[in-house]
Amino acid sequence: MFLFRQIVLQIENSRMLNMHNGLINYELWANEYEEQMHTLNRKIETLKKERKICTAVCAELELNKRITSLYNMYLECKHTAQMMRNRAKEREAA
């Protein structure tokens, strides 16, 4: 949960800097979400490696919960980045 809050705060703080003349820079937002997506993916891969060497059943279950939670966050970042890219393209076309 702490990692999620940290990611949200980083993105929210960056959003304040990504406005130009009152217009939102969707391309920069998309880049930020993709950066967070890659950070989450690295963490997931690390946990998967830990899970392979885990011997205690309860620890393996806990790792599975964490991996699932992080994967959900990863997907949310991925979809949000794509949405931001689409909005940037719409703005360019307008």
C-alpha cells in the first residue's frame, strides 16, 4: 500500500509541473505512468524470483498477494498511460 501511495504522490506532484498555459500535457503524463509501470514490473519480477526460492507456504502466499496487488497497479498504470496517449493524439488532431 505504501508503494501505491508513493506512486500516486509522485504522479500528482508531477502533474502540477506538466501544465503549460493551463493546458494539460497528456504526453508527459503518459510517460510518467509508463515509468511507474516499468518500476512496478521490476518489483514484480524481483518478487517472482523470491517466490521461486521460498520454502514456507505462508511466505509464498504473502508473496503471491503482493505480486497480484502490484500487477493490478501495473495494469492500471498501463491503461492510464494509453488513455493519456490517446488524449494527446486527440488534442494534436484538433
